[in-house]
Amino acid sequence: MSNEAPKGDFIRQIVQEDRASGKRGGRVQTRFPPEPNGFLHIGHAKSICLNFGIARENQARCFLRFDDTNPATEEELFIRSIEEDVQWLGFDWGEDLRFASDYFEQIYQYAEMLIEKGLAYVCELDAEQIREARGVPGRPGTNSPWRDRPAAENLDLFRRMRAGEFPDGSRTLRAKIDMASPNFNLRDPVLYRIKRDPHPKTGTKWCIYPMYDYAHALSDAIEGTTHSICTLEFEDHRPLYDWCVEAIGAKDAPQQIEFARGEVTFMVTSKRKLKELVETKVVASWDDPRMPTIAGLRKRGVPAAALRAFWEQIGVAKNAQTIEIELFEHHVRDELDRTAPRAMVVVDPIKITIEDWPADRVEWATAPRHPNDPSMGTRKIPITREVVIDRADFMMDPPKKFFRLGPGREVRLRYGPIIKCERVVTNDAGEPVEIFCSHDPQSLDPNAEQRKVKGVVHWVSTGHAVPVEARLYDRLFTTAEPANVPEGEDWRKNINTKSLEVASGALGESSLKDARAGDRFQLERVGYFVVDSTGDKLVMNRTVGLRDSYAKAQNKEG
Ligand code: ATP
Ligand code: MG
């Protein structure tokens, strides 16, 4: 059921019904409306998939519209990152890139119209006074003393606000709705404020800016949005949304529909907190591979298809969702298992000399790039006298169940020979520093019957190795709900101080010399990695380990 294209959710049902009944001429149009005050995160991806997905399924348009009504916090850098993220997720707004600021003049003209209709007034209370007069739940607020100004006077004052005659914060334009409404959003909300902040798009053209609720509703109406999909925190704002689109007499008014935010355990998705992580240098940048930002996930190696499949499986609902990170990682592995070629990298090398292998002998083994996808072709693996294996694959005094290398034990080098540990050189602390082995020539003979040995380890020929810096990323937080801390406690205590370990002396198989930034691999027995950059060393970021605890748990239950 859940593997199908997501047809069934309640929003898609509304869209289908509206098409069928010919509402708004049967037209469908959506939008994704980010505020450019930070990078997008994994939760935004849910909204992007939903809005662009519905448009795609209905051969309709989806606008990418920046709700840039708060110039103090908005930046060009964020605008560019958001565009990049939406495209990377696989969506295309075509011609339909807009900014709420594109509509500032229209939005302003509508405000004049509201004044003329007696639906808005210029108020001279300051922010504090407005808050006080708003009242408390269960008790009505008090009307502003400026509420019944004649329209002509309001219009004159509003024009002078625009012209810059009044200081910041000294006046507002307010909607005249109902100071006794049980819904606080309707208690004469502010529509415009005076604020002399230069705007990234309009510069110093404006010194008054529309408030989010008003600008958002009007932008939807101006664009011709049919279904204005947003998250649940806007549910209480819907009456104001409806008031706005009705007040301006919008034809085929858009319908606001709310759904639950998507949250994921071990991640924070508050922009304020993400900003704090960047500013206090807990992470290197907004796109640090540990960040739950889309740019961070991309740098971490997460495929866009995995992110889409994840949100598709979760679906869209009204009840709040915190999804286990294991399910997300499951989708990442699922996608990478199918699509990522295999390679061998030894993260923490220990040297092995195969003493009965001549120094000048090189045999080239052929290995598939993918075990189940022959179309990916093969790679050549050089077998030589000197190789390395991972330190963790050798023990001086191994227990019985340790099916890797130890003194006197045998192991197969993947795609290579069976080797036997003959002796070990240790340091003063008794730790192994070099291992000397013999090999079984039969084990390399394709025509010979093959002996089974319990252990197979990954390895790399020292002479052909590509130097690798393996960045072993881990979860950024130690607890499932990092933002959920008792009053007075600092959420930052949940930061995982070991979220990055750098293995700078890793060695990769020779075929990795052709790898390019962005290439993803399953490093056999190690994990899924993406190439971050090439150069003197191949820098590889660990996306996720190999173990799929989610799939395991599912299998147990099923
Ligand atoms: P803020 O408004 O505090 O800056 P925000 O996360 O709401 O933060 P917006 O830029 O306003 O950021 O979000 C753009 C769109 O993405 C909105 O329609 C919002 O409802 C939606 N969205 C934000 N967070 C999530 C989430 N976790 N899951 C689904 N949709 C989300
Ligand atoms: Mg928001």
C-alpha cells in the first residue's frame, strides 16, 4: 500500500475533489514559500515534495516564492542555497520564481483599498501598548483609540508612513476586525510596520513592510495559488488568511490547508537553533555534513531520491510526527545499496607482508563494481607482496568467534588469496605493528576447488594505494529529542562531542584514483561514503554505516 505513489493523503484528496467539481475552474496551483533567513532543512524537504509533487501529478505549476518580508534577517546567501536545494531535490519551478517583495507595490495598493473600505486604520499605539490592549484569552481586548479615524485621514497617514515621515515603530496599519474575537489573530492584527532596514531585493525603496500573514495571503491570491499548503502552526491564522483574501475581493480565493511538520529524532529543525550551531562553531557551516540542512545532507552523501522516498513513505497527516532517524537511514542505505559502486578503503591500516610473494609480482584480480548490477562493470584490484588491512581485523589473542586474522589464523583477502599469519612484530606495549603472512597459491587459481575460510577482509595493495582522508561523521546529538530539555537547561548539552573523527591515514584501492567529488561508494565492510573533494588526498565523508537496525527490527517483528 505505502509503496504506491502518494495519492491518498487528505490534501491530495481535496485537490482531486476540487478538480472534479470544477472549483476555481478546476485549476491547481501550489507554491513553496520559504523565508530566506536560513538554509532549508529535512523538514522543508517534506513541504517541497508535497507542493511540487502535487503540481507535478496535476500537470500544474508550483511557484518557488520567497517570503521576504523581514529584511533584518534575510540574506542573498540563503536565497541561493534554497534555489540550489529545491533543484537538487529534483524539482523545477520553471518560470515561476517569485519574491513577496515583487508584489510590495500591489500589496501596498491593496492596503490603501482596505483603508478606503474602512477595513484598516493607522494606529499610533506602540508595540507594547498594542500587546497590552490585545487582552487575554477569555476576555476581549480594548479598541485602539485610533480605530475609528475617518478613511481619508488614515489614507493620508498611511501615505506619509510610506513617505518616511514617521520614525520606526511609531505607527502601524492595522486591520479592523474584532478586538473581542476568541482568535487573537483577528484582534486587529498589524498589517504594516515602519522599519528602516535595507531589503536584499528592494534596497531602501521601502521603509514600511507588510506583516507576514497579510503579505503571505495576498501573495498567494496575486499569484493565483489554489491550494496554500502550510504547517499546523498556521491553523489559527487561517481565519486571518481568509479575511485577507476576502477583503481584497480575490476571485477564486486560495484555500489554506495545514499538515503536520515532519521532525526526525536526533535532529533539530528550528532555524534559530541551526543558526546557533553555525554561529557558535559547533559545526563548520550551514552545509556541514552533520547538519540536518538539505545542503548538509547532500554533503554527507545522502541521495535526493532517498530523501524523497523517505517523505513519501511517511505521507502527510494532521497529527504531529517525529520520525525515527533509523527509518531515514534505512532509506539512505536502501538507495545507496542499489546505486553505489563498491570499493575498498582501509581506514586504519596495519601493514602485512606476504613473505612467499615475490616483490616484483603483481596480479590483477577483477572485481564487480556492484554485486547485483553488472551494468556498472568491473574494476581491477592489484595483488602484491605488501598490503594493508584494518587494524580492527587483527587481534593478537583473538577469541574463538573472531573470524578475522590472528597469529596462526587464516583469512581471505577479498577478491585475493587466502593468507595465513606466520608471525607478528609488536611494539614495546605489545601492540602489533607489522604482520608477516604466507599465502595459499591454490586460493588464487580459478580452476582449483576453493577452500572455505570463515573470514574475508577488505585490504589494499600498499604500492598502488590512493591516500584517503576518511571523515567519520556521526549523529550530531546524543539524545533522540535534543531540543526537548527541561526549563532552564541548555539544549546544547545534548551535542555529541564525538560527531566527527578524521582518519587521515586511510588507504583506498587503486581504482579510486578516478573518483570525483560527489561520487558515492559503498566501502566494503566499512560503510557508505561520498567523495567530498579530490586533491593530494581523496576526502571521503561517511554518509551512514552499513548496519540497518531499522530493517532488522522490521524483519524480527514481521
Ligand atoms: P521560521 O518561519 O521560523 O523561519 P520555518 O521552518 O517555518 O521557520 P519557512 O521558511 O517559513 O521556515 O518555511 C517554509 C515552508 O516550509 C513553510 O510553508 C513551512 O510550513 C514549511 N515547513 C517548515 N518546517 C517544516 C517541517 N518541519 N515539516 C514540513 N514543512 C515545514
Ligand atoms: Mg515559517
